[in-house]
Amino acid sequence: MTITPDTGRQAQPAAPAFAIELRGICKAFGPVQANKDISIQVEKGTIHGIIGENGAGKSTLMSILYGFYRADQGEILIDGAPTQIADSQAAIRAGIGMVFQHFKLVENFTVLENVILGAEEGALLRPSLAKARRSLTDLAREYELNVDPDARIEDLSVGHQQRVEILKALYRQAEILILDEPTGVLTPAEADHLFRILRNLKREGKTIILITHKLREIMEITDNVSVMRRGEMTATLRTAEATPETLAELMVGRKVLLRVQKTPAQPGKPVLEVENLKVVDDKGVERLRGIDLSIRAGEILGIAGVAGNGQSELLEVLAGIATGTGTARLNGTALDLTGRTSDGQTRRASRVAHVPEDRHRRGLILDFAAWENVGFGYHNAVAYQKNALLMDNDALVRDTAAKMERFDIRPPNPRLAAKNFSGGNQQKIVLAREIESAPDLLLIGQPTRGVDIGAIEFIHQRIVALRDAGKAILLVSVELDEIMSLSDRIAVMFDGQIMGECLPQDADERQLGLMMAGMKGGSA
Amino acid sequence: MERMPKWADTVLVPLISLLIAFVISGLVILAIGENPVEAMQIMVSGAIGSTYGWGYTLYYATNFMFTGLAVAVAFHAGLFNIGGEGQATLGGLGVAVVLLSVGWPHWTVALIAAMAGAALFGAAWAAIPAWLQARRGSHIVITTIMFNFIGAALLNYLLVNVMRPAGSMDPSSARFGVTLPGLHEVLALVGIPFSRATPANITFFIAILACVVVWALIWRTRLGFQIRAFGKSEPAAVYAGISPVRITMYAMLISGGLAGLMAINNVMGEANRLVMNAVEGAGFIGIAVALMGRSHPFGVFLAAILFGFLYQGGAELALWTSIPRELIIVIQALVILFTGALDNMVRLPIERIFAARGRRGV
Amino acid sequence: EPGLVIDLGGKFDKSFNEAAYNGAQRWVQETGGTYREIEMQTEAQREQFVRRMAEAGANPIVVMGFQNASTLEQVAPDYPDTRFVLIDGVTDEPNVRSVVFAEHEGSYLVGMLAAMASETGTVSFVGGMDIPLIRRFACGYAQGARAANPDIAIIQNMTGTTPAAWNDPVRGGEITRAQISQGSDVVFAAAGGTGIGVLQTAADEGIYGIGVDSNQNYLFPGSVLTSMVKRVDNAVYEAFSEGPGLETGIVTMNLAAGGVGYALDEFNAELLTEEMLAAVDAAAEQIMAGELQVHDYMSDDTCPVN
Amino acid sequence: MDLGTILQILDSTIRLATPLLFACLAGLFSERAGIVDIGLEGKMLAAAFLSAAVAALTGSVWIGLFAGIGASVALSLVHGLASITFRGNQLISGVAINFLASGLTVLIAQNLFQQGGRTPSLTGDARFSPIRLPFAAELRDVPVIGQLYSVLLSGHSLLVYVALICVPLSWWVLFRTRFGLRLRAVGENPAAVDTSGVSVVALRYAAVVICGVLTGLAGAYLATGLSAGFVKEMTAGRGFIALAALIFAKWRPVQALWATLLFGLLEAIANRYQSLELGGLVIPVQLMQALPYILTVIILAGFVGKAIPPRAGGQAYVKER
Ligand SMILES: Nc1ncnc2c1ncn2[C@@H]1O[C@H](COP(=O)(O)OP(=O)(O)OP(=O)(O)O)[C@@H](O)[C@H]1O
Ligand SMILES: Nc1ncnc2c1ncn2[C@@H]1O[C@H](COP(=O)(O)OP(=O)(O)OP(=O)(O)O)[C@@H](O)[C@H]1O
Ligand SMILES: [Mg+2]
Ligand SMILES: [Mg+2]
């Protein structure tokens, strides 16, 4: 069944009290259509949820509403009145406040200073600070928004930093509050506190837009919910009438999972064995909290989970980029996780290949030509050397041409700069390089992010082919159907831990979706 | 994303920047009450109107090739080496030490030894800032500038207190035993008559060789590949297992070595003794040369010739008009400003033009 | 037509080079002739500039500054038909005339004047670049001061060890202030452009300064006691007048030859009393008559007094 | 070394520290706003020249002062154009400005005065003359305090006192005013400023102009206060030393005062003693002269405490990736 935006039910015959109404918003970043003709209505005094996969266009839409980006097309109505939101100043004037996915705080300023920044009373700080201090204590009482006004931001926990962002908005008399994935960075306890705050705000008649991936949260506090997919608004409905199942379907999409035709796996001897793997990031936050997993030859282990729950760290520490503690054995021999005697080169030498999640930042050098990117990381390979001194660029170019042929990379021009390929083809360049290095273990993150369907299918076939060649593959993806269709085993990660494992055939989206949302879902 | 053709990026943009720089320089000349056209004529005739002029033009160009390559190599690694001046100064010291320590039988042997000394000292002078950058994150731009001053002071001390021959009044070393063959001697072999009164010497060919070698290093070797990768994107380099520390060190050592090699030309070739301030700002001109030449050895070669022309032409201007040679520093500054800092100002409009034509084309 | 190669610091340095320029101008006025003139721009340019002058066919070519001794050693042999005149330095190239001055004699005289003018009993000396030539100034100055006042205290400082020391007024001023704080009330600056800073500070702080090379009395009327003039202008004038045929070799311009002396004009007339002048002129007579030997530092790199 | 000598050295320390202090505060405003400025040297030079030249021509040091400030502000705007408007490389822009100044000053000086790139030496009203503080003369003989007052504090040119006043003033502006708060914020996280509805570009231009004014004062003092006229390259690396002092001072006004005084002291000592004798071994003058630069490197190497620069320093603010 399909669920279509059912505004008829939303529009109360009495007074169409829409705090916000967006009509036909479009926004493109270069060739990327982040928002396509988006219309949405948000009732006054409600909490309105927006869900969607990574890259669906949620943040972009909200940034437009807040005047941080300018829409290419479309209009914005605040309280029914068409409003030009040229910049954040205008948004603030219109009573909109936003808590960004990545906080916009001055780290080494105090809470007070951050709160008054841009909203000072006069040329001198003293009075502003005094006033802010007073209203902060009020707000704290009213909404359980207590933070030490004189603490430096960098000394605060993420949860408190977020409260500062909310305080900033409220201090500017925001009537409409937008929160972009507020709980993505919070511990469950902090999240609960946040929700209490949001309820209080709602009680005071404020309108709240809540962006999240997590069904549990939607179900918990939203009144209405809209679903976005690939830059489009696919549905808006009352939360009361929605169920996690329907939302999960809407979010992941009704389109048939493209089941790659693959024979059942013939798992061989274990290739990668990881025990009690821990990673602490430079901020001192524990990103991986004791991971145990093992992958056998000829097997694909899929890691499902919402972005930011430790998948990236898992890939990077195994790839020798990040450092961690614990043990990881490749074909029985231990990998150095401390980084002292290891790096990307030594990993490649021990036949570990890595397709990074972010092709623009790590996987490719956008200014390099395709052939240079194919040699990238393998520049020491014997095949690419002419003699002890010189590299054999021609050989590399020839090899690249062949790879482009095999991977159907368009345009098949080895000398074209990587930045001039489309995302899908950029991704194929990385895959060609890593897969054809014939590794024992392939670490692969978000293989099809920002890639069109045609390319997706092709990439999936390649990954399966590598498996059938008896290699071990660790697949990380935020796209459920991808996990479902590729994996031989599925592990779900949440908050740096593995919530559970299951086999794709006896797993269903709903169950996985719940585990991804942090609910100790069904068995493994 | 619409991009403009490569030739526009590598040729058109720098040329337009250069044009702007020249136009403004012309205005400056007008402003100080001289005639730009005459000035240009004097420069042309003085710099390329005679083999004498050519001699000096090529002599300066040789200096600038070395310093330009030095800056270019560092640029490829994403490093900004403003220390060419100091590194070339120390290179001169290296040459002097080598040539004064023992009597050399023949200039060829001496040349090889002197090159080693020059490169070694130059690299050593670059090593400390490089290490501080790689390990302690000290800003290499400022540290290299500081090392220019420190190098000058060091040379000053050595020339005054150590290397100055007894009884000599000016702070400079004794003359070296060996001299390099002048350009005229080399050209005489192929029957080209050339002024003997110029300092241009065989080093010119070494500089050309250096251009080729650097080209091969950057575009044909593993190290060059890693240097370029690191320069383009450090996160990607780390992903590929390219060590930022190692590459920073290598790139700066090579850069310093190249700057040091310049001493073969000015110290061994021209002065034939170590004098104070022998580098004469060539280290800084290297920045303009590298920016003009888009950090490509061939571009550096051409840009160096251009600045050699400007330098000699400027000297002639200073000689016969009341326009001081500082005019060249102004031109140099404008070139750096427009090809470097204000690059976008020149590039964006051109990009738009190409984008528009592209769209119409499609 | 003759040529004049002016050293770093420029022809309006109010000192050494300006003296040469004035000599050349006098020649122009008196003979109506013309001459080529260029100014050195940087250290490493010396050879190119002298060469260029020779290439241009100037003859004779007057080259200013001891630092060009080695320059001429390089260039002169390539132009055997050209006559060069080196001011302030010595080379033994066959086609070069080396003109040197007896600075110690002139300095002796201004040293006497300084000692006699001093009330604090302390006089001082600021040299430019620390080289034997400048020590010759200092030594002569010290001898004169001692002669006039046996228990005078003499402070000596050099500005630096490189050519930059000729052109650093700021430093000159600071050194002078230091000397004043040590009690000096007459300072003799033999430091080219740096000297301007010295005389400036002397004037600011209300003590006497003594100029050098050119007559610098007019710079700060009333506070420049006198100037140790070096008749560079005469040397240039003579070279120009003698033309391409001038004979080479070493020419020493001493007190007797009117090559050095102290300046007396309307700007410092009332600063110098009768008896000061009497004493100095007497000494000058003796020196010219050879009865009084002023020790030349450069003869043995030592100075009897200090 | 008697008290008198020490006083003399400290006295000249104050004089020599003044241009560094102005430049250091200038850099402070610029870098606090996220604009790295290695063009201080050039701006100081340009200001030194123009102030001296105009003072020499008009005979009024005040007109000269404003001319000097004008020159430096003009160059600052070039830097702003390159690094703010066109998002160019701030380092390259600074380098270009340094060369532009060192070339143009000599070019114009030669053209105006034909004195080998020098200006005529300034006299009378064409330069800042020392100011005797009240009772300086009377207190001269009172031991210590009196001498401190009359030798150290009294008898400097006006700009020295201006510089000293600029220290508390800068502190107050940066840490006690709305403008200061926003300025510091834009150097730490421009996005935060932008999302609070304040213009990043306007703030950064303001900072760059303030930087220009202060650098102008530095240059003007050099040529019309410390010495009496312009000499080519007379800034002699002071602009870079000021940057080092800035790092040493961890981007704080009061510390900037101490840092620049330290560098001033080094220069004063180097000026006074040809070579320093410390227990037997003789430190050559060249080492004395290189000491500020060596110290700078040591500071940059973080061997005297790591300094965290403003986080957004050196990067142009780009909203959309
Ligand atoms: N500044 C930008 N420049 C270029 N492309 C961008 C920019 N911001 C977003 N995009 C692209 O626009 C698309 C939508 O991005 P957006 O951040 O709105 O998605 P999202 O739904 O917020 O994703 P997430 O759940 O990961 O936050 C993505 O393809 C992204 O790559
Ligand atoms: N998040 C982002 N930030 C910056 N640039 C981006 C981003 N996402 C995409 N781009 C740029 O947009 C270009 C196109 O990316 P995109 O993935 O949309 O390609 P596409 O048109 O979908 O092609 P394909 O159909 O092969 O996926 C890429 O070259 C990339 O440089
Ligand atoms: Mg988002
Ligand atoms: Mg796509």
C-alpha cells in the first residue's frame, strides 16, 4: 500500500493554523538535487517529525528554512504570511530557531557569550550578559534547561552543548524550533531529558520540527511525521495513525529490494577475527565499546545501523587509519591496531583492501586523473614500476583503461580528472582499484551512497563476485535494503556496540529497523 | 561541474594575471614621471638586444630556475617555502667550504663536489623548519622567513670573523681556485659568438637539467606521486598509508637542496668568492616564478627566463634612467598578488565565460 | 667622457659619495664637459655596474669606495685601455690609480677640538663598519683628543660589521644615546649615512657632533662642532681634469696635500674659540712639517692610545 | 653594570618595543578575526615611508602620520580583497604585500628625493619630539623612583604613550564590547556568527582595517619617532617578530606588551654592545642580532608552551561545500 500526503485531514476546518508552510522548495548543489519540489505544512504548537535516509535532503531543507542556504525555487509562509528568508537574521526575526546537526557554537566561549552572540543588548557586553544570565535561569526553571552559564563550551558534554543551542534559540524568542538529528549524538538518558524539554516547549505553545532517523523517537513524541527520500517528500501523516512498520517501509522505500542473484555462501576458514575492539576518539569519547566479530572466507558480513554509531571507526581502525585497542587477527596473524608499525600501506601489503565511506575526502584525490587514482595507494606495486627509479605511468594508464572497461566507467577516459566524473562513476573508480587488488579482506563502506540505481546493481554484483572468489567482505551501509540483499550475515551496530546478529533470510526490515533504533530487538 | 579547458587554466589565467601586473607597473612608471614605452625599449634592448644582455638575462634566469623549482616542489607537497633566500645563502656557504677546503685539480671535479656541498647545506637549512612543521606543527612560512634572517646573520659572522682573508677590508671570502667555463666558451664550441663579459656560465645547462630531473621526480617517481597526493589531500594520503611527516621532510629537503644549488651559479660561477647578500632576493623571486609557472618545471623554466629578462632589463633601467631597480620587486609583487592571492579574481570570470560558451556549445 | 661610479648609499648621502658628486659637478661647471654617472644598487652588483660603465666607453672611470678594490681587480684587466680611479682603496692593477687619504691626520685635528670643547671630559666616536680604515679614523681622533687633554676619556663604538652599518641611522642614534649616558658630550661620527643619525641625536640631546668626509656643519647648525673633511671632491675633480691620460699608481692625499682637514664656516664659527683654533692650526703646521707624527692604525693595526 | 646603564637600556627597550607593540596588536586584531597577516612587515614599511615622506614635504608630522596610516590601511584592504572577498591564500597575499611595499617605497623615495631610497632627515615639527612628563626634571635626582620616572617613563615621543594606552584599550574592546565578542567569535567559528545573523565579511573587513591603522602607527613611529626619516628596508623584519610576539603572547593584549618588551630588550642590548661577554665566552654581535629570530623559532616550536591560535585562522569562510 502507498501512503500519500493526506493534508485534508491535517487542515482543521476551523483555522489553518500553520506555523510554517513550504511550497515547492528546490535546491541543487551543483549537479546534486538535494531538494526536489518540496511542500510541507507544520501545525502550530505541534512537534513535527521528519525522517529519511542519509542524504535524503532533510538538513538542506531545514537550512533553507533557517536562511542558511538560499532555495533555488519555492516560497516560505510563516503563520500564513509569505516571508522572504534571505539570511539567518531574517529567520531569527521570523521567530525561527535552529539546532544544527553539527552545533554552531564557539568552543572556547562561555555559555553566556554564545547565547548573547548576535543578540547583544548594546555596544557593551556587561548589560547583555547580566540580562542573559537572568533569562537563562528563568528558562532553566521553565524547561529543565539547566546549564552552568559560565562554563566553557568545550568543557561541556554534547548533551549540554545541545541545550546551549536550544537556549540560544529561545533567548532570541524563537516560536519555531528546528532540531536536526538532535539525538544522533546523545546517550539514551540525555535523549530522554531532551524529550522532556521538547514536551515542555510544546506545552508553552512552541512549534518544533524534529529531524531524525529513529522511529522510536518519532513514535514517542511527534504529532505529525513527514518522510523524505532522495530529495523528495514522499508522505506526511499523523503519528497516531502510523506504526514503526509503515514508517520503516516508507523510509527504506517500497521499491523491490534488488535481490542480487547470488548462490548461498560457502564460508571457509575465518579470515578476520576481532575481539573486544575499542576506539576512543581524540575528544576522549569511546566510539567503539568492545566489538567482537569474525568473517570467514567467501562470506559477506553486513553491518547495519544509523550513521554515527561507530561503523566508520570500525572500518578505519581495521584499515590502519585510526588506532584502537583489543585484538584483530587476519588469517591468524595479529594486526597492529596501535598504528605504531601499521598504516594503509602495511594493511594493503597484508592484503586488506578498503573502500572508504567518503570518496571525496579519502577515497579519491579529486584533482588527480582517473589513472592516478587507480594507482593511488598501490603506487608501490611492482606492476606499476618501470625500474628501480621510475614509475611506469603508461602501464598504469593501460591498466586503468582496462579497469574502466571492466567496470563500465563512463566516460572511459583514464586521463580525466576524478572530480569530473559523476558520483557513481567516482565510486566505481574506487571499487575497481580496491576490488581488483584481489584482497583477502575487503572493507567497504557505503558502497552506493549518492550513486544511481543502475550503478548500484553493478556494484553489488562485483561485491558478490569477490565473495564467490572466496574473499571475506565487511560491508557497512546505512541503506537497509543494501545490507539485506548483499549480506550473508547481518550485524546491527548501535552506539559503538553490536546489538545483535541475524541471517538475512530470517531477518525482516521492521526487526532490523527497531534494532538500529537502539531497541534490543529480536534474537540473533 | 563545468570546468574550463586545461590550457586556459595553465596558460590563459597566468598570462592575464601577468598582463594586469604589467599594466599596473606601467602606471607606476608613469606615476614617477617616466615613459613606460621608453622604459620597455631600454629593458628589451638591454636584456636581449645584445649577447651581453642575453648573458646577464640567462645568468639571472639560471638563479631563478633553481629557486623557482625549490618553491614549486614544496608547493606540490602543499608547503609554502619562503626560505629559498636563506637556503641559497647557505648553499653558497657550502660551495665556499668545499672549494676553499682543498685545492681542486679540475673544474669538473670541483663542480661536482661544490654541487654536493651546495645542495647539502641548502637542504640542511630547510630541514629544521621542515621538522618543526612535521613534528611540532610550527608554521613553516614564518620559520622559513626566520631562517632567512638567521642565515644572513650566520654568513655575516663567518665572512667577517672566519672567512675574510687577513688584511682584506670587505667581508668576503678569498677567491676560489677554480672557475667555471663561461657560457661564451661553451657556445664557442658550437661556433656561436657570445659576449665574454657576462657571468652566464655552464650552470645554465645544469639548471635546465634540474628542470628535467624535477619534472621526472614529480611526475614519474613514486616519491613524486606521494608528494603530489599529500599536497592535494592529507586525509586521502593517510588513507593510502602515505606518512605526512616523511613526505614533508623529503619535499622540504629536496626544495632546500634545489635552492642551495643556485650557489653554483652566483657564488662559484659569477663572484667566484663568497660575498655578502649574494642571493639578492632570488629566493623570493622563486615564489613568483613558481606561481607564474604553475609549479610545473617547464612553466618554471619560462617564468625564470621572463624574470631574468625583467631583472637584467631593470638593471639597465637603473643604469640609464632614474627608475631604480626596485621596479622589478614591484612587478614581482604584483605577479605574486595576481597569480597567487587574487587568482580567483582572474579565474572566476574566465571560468564563467567558458561555462557559458560550454552551455551554448552543448 | 669620464665616468663616476657612486657607491651604495647614493650620491646625496651628505658624506663620502656626495663629496665625489660635488667634485664632478665643479668639473662640469668649470669645463662645461659632460660625464656618465651611475649608482651602485646592491652588493653583488658592483662588477656589473663598473663593467657596464667601461662597456659604455667612459674613460677615466672614478670608482668610489674601498670595497671596489676587489671589483677592479676583476674588471680592470678586461679593459686595459681604460683608466680607473679607485677612491679610498688600493689595488695594484696597472691601469688603476688608487687614491687614499690620511684620515688619521684629519681625525687628529678634530680629536683635539673635541677634547677642548668637552666639558664632561669624555668624548666619543661612532664608526660605521668595523674595518681598519675606520679604526684609522678612531685612532687619529683618540691621539688628538689625548694630545689636547691627557686625561680625557674616549668611548669608541662601531655600528656593525657589514656594509649595512653605513646606512643605519636608527642604530647610530641608539649608540650615541648610550655614549651620552656614559658622559660623552662630543661625538665624532665616521659612519656614512649612519652618521646622520648620530649628528641628529647629538643635536636632539644637546651635545656636539662632528661630521665626516663632506663638510656637514650645515646639517644641524650650532650643534655640529666641525667636520673632518676628506677632499674626495678634489680627487674626483683632478681625475676628471687629467682625463684618459692620467697616470696610475697610489696617490696619498694628506694634510700637506690638502687632502684632509677640519671644516670652519659660518655654521660653527662661534663654536670654535680663538685658542682652540690656534692650538689646532699649530698642530696642523707641525704635522705638515713632519715634526708631529700621527700614528696610522693601518700601518701596523695597532693604536697607541685608546 | 650600574643603575644608570640599566635605566638607559630599559629606556631604549621601550623605544624599540613600541613599533613591535603596535604591529603585534595589529596582528592580534586581524588574527583574532581569522585573517592571518604576514604582511605586517610590508604595511609597516609603507607607513614608515609615506609618513616620513609626507612629513618631509609638508613639514608636519601629523599630516605625515595620517598619510602613513592611509598607506597601511590601503594595503590592508588589498589583503582583505584577496583573503575575504576572493577567498585567496592569505599567506601568498601577505608575501605579495611585503614585496609591494619594499619595492614601491624605494621606487617612490628615489623618485622624490634621489637619496638612495632614503627620505631627507626630518627636523623640527616634521617629527615627533620627546615629551617631558611633568616634574621629570625635578624628580631626576630622587633615587630609583625619581630616575625610573624621569628616565624611563618621561622623554618619549607621543606615539610611545599611545602604544602603551593601546594595550588596555585593545583588551577592553576585545573582551568588554559587543564588537570584540563578535570579532573573537568570527575567528573561532564563522559559522556560529553567520547563523546568529551577523555578517562574517563585514566583521573581517573591520578587523583588517583596524590592523591597518595600528600597523600604520607602527611604521610612522619607526620613521618619525624612533628615527628621523625613512631608510630602505628600515623595518628589518620587525613585522615578523611582531607575529612571533603575538604567538608568544597567545593572542592576548597584555601578554603582547611583555612579549614585545622582551624583543625590544634583545634589540637594545644588541645595539649597545658590539659583543657581549658572559663569563668568559664572547657572544658575537651577529648572534645578538639574530637572537630575536632564533627566539621566534623557539617560540613557534612550542617549546615555551603550546599556543592555540584562533581556530578559523587562515581559512576563508565558505558556506556551501
Ligand atoms: N553544501 C553542500 N554541497 C554539496 N552537496 C551537498 C551539500 N550539502 C548537502 N549536499 C548533498 O545534498 C544531499 C542532501 O544532503 P542533506 O545533508 O540534506 O541530507 P540529510 O537528509 O540531512 O542527510 P543526513 O541524514 O546524513 O543528515 C546529499 O547528497 C549531500 O551530499
Ligand atoms: N556532498 C557533496 N559535497 C560536495 N560535492 C558533492 C557532494 N555530493 C555530490 N557532489 C558532487 O556532485 C557531483 C555529482 O555527484 P552525484 O553523486 O550527484 O552524481 P550523479 O549525478 O548522481 O551521478 P551518478 O548518477 O553516477 O550518481 C560529484 O562529482 C561530486 O563532486
Ligand atoms: Mg542532515
Ligand atoms: Mg547520484
